[in-house]
Amino acid sequence: MRRWLPVILVFLFQGISAQTNSFRHYTVEDGLPSSQVYSAFQDSKGYIWFATDAGVSRFNGYEFENFDASDGLTDNTVFLITEDARGRIWFGTFNCMLSYYEKGEIISYRHNDKISNYVNGHAQLATIHVDDEDNLWLCFKLKGTLQIDKQGNLHILSVHDRNMGINVIQDQQAYYYSGSHGNDPQKFKASRYSNQLDSNTIRFYRSASDTSYESIVFTCPITQNDASTRNFILQQFKNQLIVYISKERAYLIDLTAPHSIKTIKGLSFLQNIPVSLYADDSTIWIPVFRQGVYECKLIDDSIVVKQVYLKGGRVSRVFKDEENGYWFLTVNDGIYYLPSKPFQIESFNDSKVINLEVDTARETVYALLEKGELYENKHALSDSSHFTKLANTSYRLPGLHYDYNTDRLFYLRDDNKGIMIYQNGKKERLKINAKYSYMNSFRGLYVDRDTVYAVNNLGLMELVSGKEANFTFNPKFSGSKHWCTSVMRSGGTLWVGTNNGLKRYNNKSIEPIQSKSKYLSSSITCIKKLNEQLMLLGTKSYGLLVMSGDSLIDIIDQQNGLTSNIIRTIYVDSKKNIWLGSNKGISIVQYNKGQKPIIQNITKYHGLLIEEINDIVSLKDMIFVATTQGLIQFHVHEIQRNTTPPRVYLKTFRANLKSLDFNEEMDFSYRENNIKIGYEALNYKGQGTVDYMYRLLPADTNWQVTNLRQVEYPALTSGTYRFEVKATNEDQVWSDPVSLSFTIHPPFWLTWWFILIEAGLVSLVIYSAFKYRERQIKQKADTEKKIVELELKALRAQMNPHFIFNVLNAIQHYITLSDFRNTNKYLTQFAKLIRTVLKLSEKNIITIQEEIDMLTLYMNLEKMRFEEQFDYTIELSDHIDPDYDQIPSMLIQPYVENAVWHGLMNSQQKGRIGIKIDRDGDYLHCTIEDNGIGREKAEEINAKRRIGQRSVGMTITRDRLDILNEGSVSVKIVDLKNEQGDALGTKVEIRVMNQTQNGYD
């Protein structure tokens, strides 16, 4: 967007200087639907509407929102825009059909057919008004005035027999079409005047009652040429009515005394007929095709032209918005916007103005250009003031200083011609006696009585007429180079500003000051005195420094409200206001020691065309500003702080990218927690750059600053929120925050009822886990108790009384036979067996070797007791490590005992028992095979003998191993038979998990 466009208006002196104003130019490139703009209107919300020949456009300061026939307009050529009491925006088009904008859409007027029948294609719509009763009032050129009530009934109020022009204006006096609101003028605000040309008479109508209208008639000289123009213009100005007829013919009517008519004088400057009139509180604006826009004052009954804008342009209307900005509508070049009226600029052919001085006694302003040209403006406060060239040089960056003590202007040139002095129109030259000349690229000039001090990028020069000049630097390097920017005497000290801090000039040289302050050691750009006690320093990094004597007492920077910390120039006016020129405009500082400074800024947002400021001076209440593109001047009283904050609106609300209207219920599920909120503030001076502050309560109580127009919260937790946003205008006046509340509901598992259920379930789970653990502990205790009991039973099974009795009988038998050798042997083995069994009973797991040793003792005793009636063998596979592999204790012995007692004891042949141990993967495979009588025959014998006691050793062992190893042991008993079915013995297969492989101990 072309934000700023300097438009040349009036060439006061061709080739010398040109006066311009700061405009922003909006065209189709910026979003306008057409360059042909007919009218503008600001609605009650602050949005500005433009009527064009390609539809209407609503402007918010950022972008244009366009509507045409495809959106609901009855015609793309729109002439009129107005608003009714309900906030509907009405549009009058070329075809005289109406439509209105309401709630984001354009709707056609329901009685358009009756309007069409009335005008019958031969009329031009001049005025639209909708009253509080929803009655529509229309004024047509060539067709008169028409009222349509809300039922669609037509009331013709006036008809023009002759095809003459009609126009209507609106004021706040007690004149109404509708008498029902006659007692409330501020509410209705719709007085209507209509004019009708009849010979040389103009008649005005006003309402006398609900149904009748009285007329006010006055006579004025009107020619046939006047009548043929059909372009009579009515405009209210304060309590007067301007009636423009044609060319130089216009009249002034006092609305408080309508029969008082005056002829307006001073219209001879008009070469063409104005296309419209616009009046604000103090100014009358007259757009004239191909002449531009005249800004005029009405003094008594005479028009006085103050200034001409957009010279040669085809301006159709002038419109003033609520921010006192002016909009110039053209029929061929879009819209020109003037943020503020007071700024004017002398372009000097776009040359840079670097220094300004002012002679207050003679009201003369001096301007020094970068190229060395010196201009003066005598009587700068008069309306006919202009700049003329006073001196010229081809050299750049000379110095300028006005000495009020002697009323002399010092113009330091860098062309080795010394210093030119202007006094009372006379010119003289101050001769300089110097061996070396460094008179180039001057940064500052200061006159102290008869001594001139000049500084540049080499150092300081002390120049006295008739004396040898002193330079702080010369080719013999007797002094040091100092990049000097400014020089000023204060408190008896000559202070020098340099690019590496504040210095003092003493004993013909530049000396550092005794300060370790980073501020006083920074680059100093300019020095000025505020009063006899305080000195002001402009810096390149830290804003404005205030010094008292040698001490730094205050720092004023951007945190205090300055536009920039880069200060380029300082000016103190007669009221002790401090004017600071920076790279971002002007700051006016009211400073009192010990108090917070009051700061007002002037920037491009206020209409300042150029923000890079080189110098500032004032003449009475007129301010002159040197810039990189010319000289700006304005009246200080026309620069007022804008105390009205911008209007802020919430525009869009999206939940998970779904757009919602603000009148919808703002309740969302936990899944709809990606929230994006759009907003905008209407501030047309801000050029689409407005500072906002926002926060989301209660999540964030601190205000966040942004210049974006939307904020996104991607993952909000459940809760009720209130979003607040506010905006500031160009003078840092903040609006009241606008707010929006919404709720994100928690997921069902975070609702109170579900939390109660969860708490109950968790309590139940904890209770169940506790009870389960309690059962486990009890079960473990029971299991351990059972294991102990089974181990005791196993021990008793191995060392049962019957076995012990038999062993003791065998010992007694040997004693009776006096076989002391066998008796001793038997006793020794029996003792070893008892000791081994007792030892192994303490372990759950034993090695295979320990099991074999116990089995060997047991088998030897049984073999001796049965007098060698059976043999036994024990075989180990090569895959078995008897000292490493382990099995549960007392595992094999019960099955061996069962083979001896029930298989071999009743056999007629010599018995045989074979024990084999092998590995099968992670398992140990134990086989116990005998050649006894078999299980069936043994049971028959036991039954005949009525032996009710069963051998429980194997059952006890199996139960014990099932508990200890959780089913990791399997036992299989096979009856061995021949082909005829005769018993050959019994085989027991024990498959047990290798305890060493599983890490049991």
C-alpha cells in the first residue's frame, strides 16, 4: 500500500520551492473496487463506507471489504450511503433501487418495485433517510420528494412541474418531515430543506405538522444559464445555510431568521462550478473539477481561500471522519487521505534542509540546505510568506547560527571564504587568519561574543576576527582527532559533544570529563541549554540526558514515551518546552526537575510527512521543522493530543477452525480447545499499525502487547475463560477493554460425578488388592506350613516305624548269631542313613550326588536285610553333572522303597532295581524300574493279608513337589508286561525341572 504520497499543490515560486501536504493515497492497488468514488460515510461503529461505480467498500484502516451486485446490491454504481436508527447501512444506486447492509449481508428493499414504478427510469436519487418509525424518505432530482411507510404506502410530498434540480440537506434545527418527533430534536436530527427553481424564486419547505408543510420563499437574481445547470448546492455551516447557484452566485441564509439573505462574496477564484460543498466547524471545503479543493474561511459574508489541495485533481467530495482526518474522493484517482490538516511542506526541489534559524524580531526564518544554499522567509507568519534564496555555495554542510545578542546571522562556509555575517540586510565577511584550514563538513556552530566555535569530524576550531585561529588538530598531530557534533557554553564551561562522549574545551584543546557513566561516554548528537542550571544532551542511543553542572540527573528515553532514543536535534521554545527531533518524528517534552516528564509525540500517524528530523525552530506559535525532504511548518495549537481511544471490536471466534457467531452459545467440549480470536481497532491514522494489549483470565493476568489482530490458544484446558483486548491510538491513549467469555467443558472422566465413580472404583481396587495381598500372605503361610508338614511326613515315610523295626530286628539277628562284623557294619550304615536323611530334610533342593549317596545307604541296608535277594544299579547320563544339577530333596527314595516292599518282597525270583537319571532339555528324567510282581498282584496280596495301610510316600512326595514347584514335576507309573499279559515289573518315570537351570536355591 502506498502509505504516503506528497502531492504538489501550489508552486509559489517556480524552481525555488513548492508547498505540499502529506496525503495517503488509496487506489485499486490497495483494495478499492474502483478509482471512481462518489461519496463516503462513517457509520455508528466507526467504519468508513465508500460509494463507487463498482460497488461499495467498507474500510477499517487495514483493508477494504468490497460488495457488489453479486453480494446483493441492486446496481454496482452506488451514489449514496446512509444509516438508520437500527444500524442498517442503506445504499442508493444509479437505478434508484435501494438495499441495506445488516448482520453481514446486503438485503434488497422490499418495496423497490414501487420506487421503480414511481421514477419510471427518469430520476436521480439525491437523498435517503429512514426515520425511527421505519418510514423511508427519498428525494429525487426531476421527481421531487417521496415518503414510503413501512407498509409500502407511497406519499408524494412535492412534485416539480419543471425539470429543475432539487437537493436536500440535514441539520439539527427544529425542522422535521415527521412531526411525531418534534419534541426530541437530538433523536431525529432530520430536518429537510428542498429547493425548487420557479422563475427567479427558490422555495424551501419545512414541516408544520404531521401532514402539512409550510414554505419559506425568497427571491434572488437567477438567469436562464443558472437554471440550465440544474446543480444547486445546499450546505449548512454552523447556523447558516449556504445556497450555491452557479459560477459566482451563492447566498447565505440565517437559519434562525430565514428571510435574512446575503450574497456571498469572494468566489471569483472559481473557474468551474463546484461539484459539492463540505463544511466543518471552522472551514468550508469547495471541490472544483480540474482546480482541486479549496480550503476556505467564511468571514462575515466573504469567502477567503486559505489553501488549495490536489491542484488540478478531479475531486468529487470532501469528508471528515471522527478522528478529524480528511478524505478527498476523486472520480478518476481513488481516495486521498489527510490525517491532519496543519502540516505543510516546502520541498525546495526535494533538497535536504539541515539547519534552521529564526529572527523573532523581524519574523524571518532562515533555512540552510545540504547543498549550501541559504534561504530566508521574511514575515514568515503572513499569508503571503515565501522563501527566497539569500546565498549560495557549491560546498556542502556549512554551519548556521543566529546570535540574538548582536542580531547577527552567522553563515559558516566551507569554501575557504570564512564566515559570512548578515545583519539588517547587510552582508560582511569575517576574515580568518589560519595556517591550516579545516573548514569543511561542519556539524555545529556556536557564537560567544566575538568568538565563533565550529566543530566537524576533525575537532573544534576557535575563530576570532583578526586573530590566529586555533585548531585542536593539525597536520603535525599536535592534537588528537575528535569527531565533534555540537558545542555549547553552559556554567562557564564550553562543552563539546563527540561521537565517544561529552568533552570540554580547555586550554585550546578538547579534554575528557571525569565521568565513568556509559551515558556520558556514548555518542552525543546535540547540546542545548534548558536554563542557567540545566543542560540537555541528545544522544544516539539513550535518548535525552539532563545535566546539572557536571552531574547527570535524569534520562528521558523511549520508556518514558519518546518516539526514539536517537535524538538528532534539540530546540527549547520560549515556554521552555523541549522539542526533540529524532529519526521517528518529534517529541515535545515538558520537564520539571524531580517530576515525571509530560511527553507528546508527532509522527506520521499524526500526518507528519517526513519523520527524519534535522532541526526545529519556532516563531511565535508557528513551528518550522527541517527534514531530509524539505521544510515542514505547522501551527502549534493545531497539534492537539488525541484523547479519544480507538474503538475495538471482536471480529472472529474459531474453535478447532470452526467459525462461530458471537451471539451463539460459547460452550465447547474438551476436544474443541484450539481457540483463535480475531479483533480490530478502528484508527485510520495508524495506517493499519495499532498496538493491542490482551489477556485471558484466569489463565494469564498479565497484559500481552502485540500489533497482530488475532491471538490463538492451541490447547486450552477445561474451565471458564474471559478474553480481554484493548488498543491505543497514536497518542498512547488506551481504550477500555472489550471482553468475551467462553467455557470449555472437561471430558466426562474429569466431571465431578465421574471423579466420584473413579474414586469409588479406585477405593474398591485398593481394597481388593489389599484383600488379595492379605490372602496371598495367608496362602503363602499356609503353603509353607503345608510344605513343612509334608516334609515331616516324607521324613516319617522314609524313617517309618516298620522300616526301623525291621532294621533293628536285622541287627538283633546278627547279634544272636554273634556276627559282630555284620552287626557293626549294619549299625554304621543305619547311623549314616539316619544322619543323611536328617541333614537333607533341612533342604528343599539337593544335588543329584547327595540324592545318590542317600539312595545307596538305603539300598545297601535293604539289601542286607533281605539277604541279598535283589540287586540295584544307579546310572547317570553323560549330560548330568551330579555336583551341579539339583533336584528336590527326598524325591526318588519313596518310589524305590515302594518297589522294594511291594514289587520285590513277594517275588520268587531274584529282584532287580535299576535307577537311571538323564537330561531332557531343561528337565531331568529319572527312571526307577523293577522286575517285581507288578501293582495288580501286589494289591491282591495286600488285600488277602488285610493290610489296610497304604504306602503314602509317593503321594506325599507328589503333593510336596506340586506345592514347591507349582506343577513343574510329573510322575508316570507304567506296568511292565509281556506279550501274554503277565507282569514283568513296574517302571516309574519322574520328569522334574532342572532346578539349577531355573535358578532355584
